[in-house]
Amino acid sequence: MDADVPGTVLKRERARDAILELIEARSPGDAIPSERSLCGLLGVSRPTLRAAVDELVAAGLLVREHGRGMFVAPAKITQELVSGELALSVPPAAGAWSSRLLEFTTLQAGARVGRKLRMSPAAEIVYVARLRLVDGAPMAIEHLHIRAELVPGLSAQELESGDLYEHLRERHGVHVHEALQAIEPTVVTRAEAKLLDVPELSPALLFERLTSDTTGRPVEYVHSLYRGDRYRIVSRLALGPAAAVPPVADGHHPGIPPGDFAHGDPITSSTRGDIQSGQ
């Protein structure tokens, strides 16, 4: 499968979401339809379907058994890193960050994304897939789902340059306030490896984030894949009260586009080990 073919990223993304719907409706050990059946059901080619399935197998959500089929994987063990009552301050990452658009379109949210954004499955979202680069080198692939009603006229330039959340605040009146983010290890598929310039099945970090505005309304749902050989997470945990902290400098927050929360309230991202891509 050629990741550069127009629409390929979006088709794989929609196939992935449809399979996740099947997984979330079943229990561990339950079978899901065969790849051939899913191709007919979803209207996608075998390579596109296989790429979506490979991603979910690598993420530990599906299990393939030779000669038997595909089954929902066992539930993951959850280990909370920091109490939900505490704020985790995330400093910016190093390097000069930029973006290259892979997909940019408006479409219906669908059942799964609609649930996350608390909107009708028929309501429109802006879907964006973009390659994130650091000092010109590919670092991550991000899939953004933003409520279309909040960002009329959102442009490609806003997604490729500058501070995305600054654009949302100044041009669209959207003030982000809080994010719930989960992180887990995974590996890259062939298409992802080509975009990130790494070998297939290389280790990676999978981020899933739901961002809300100052009223508590979900603004965007994002899942991102970061290179495991170039990216790591270090947590600074506060064990007691401290003096006032000065504002952080401009930069890139782990798993978050540059500038998020930089001019608003501090990020209060609860980081959990159980992403399960649906919880």
C-alpha cells in the first residue's frame, strides 16, 4: 500500500475506527469477522484493511490465530501514573517543530469519534492527518478530529505553521483548557514506517488525547504515533506544594502540537497507561 496515494490515510483511519467499534462491542476472546468480510462490509481494499488490522494487532487490541481468525485481545492491566486530583505540568520538548499535511477534509464524525466529542455521529468534524517534523526530520504522525462547527474557515496554513491552539483562540474563539491524555507503547506499520523513515515494526509511542475548552466542551480528539527511537517521556512529580511557577517558554509539549495551553491555563493532563483506544 502506498501511503502517498490521496485518501489512503483517511480510508485506513475510517477502517480502523470501524474495527474498533466491533472490538468495543465485544468481550476479550470474541471473534470478529474475517478480513474478506470486513473488506466487503467497509468497502475498502484488502491492503487498506490489512494495514488497519495490523495497527490494531500491534497495539494489542486484536489477536490473530493462524487458521482460526481474529479475536478481541485480553484486557490490558491499568497502572495509574499520577492521581487524577493532581495536575501534571508538561514542559515543552526541544527542537524546531513543523508540520506537513497528509489529509485535510470535512466528514461525518461517525459513532466512535462522535461519542468522544459528545456529538451526533452525523455531525461534521474536520479530520486532519499531518506529519510532525523536528528540525526537518519526521517525528510523529497525528490524526486530529475537531468539531467543524467550532472552526469555520480553518485553513491548511493554520495546520502547517504557527501555534494551532493560538489560531483556534484568536481566529475561531476556541479557548482550550484541559486535556485527558493516555500513552502506551506500540510498533509502526509499513505505511507509518515509510512516513517516519524508520524500519517496519519499529517501536513507537501511541498517544490518545481528548481536549476540552473552558466550558468543559470537547473540542478535539487526537491520536498520534511518535517514534520510539527519538522520543521519550520523563515525568516530574510534585510531592507537595511549591512556589508559583513562571510561564513556560514556547515549544512543543509531548504528544501535543506546539503552543497548546501556552497562553491559557496550565495543562492538567491525566496520563494513564490504559489507552485501549476507546476508553
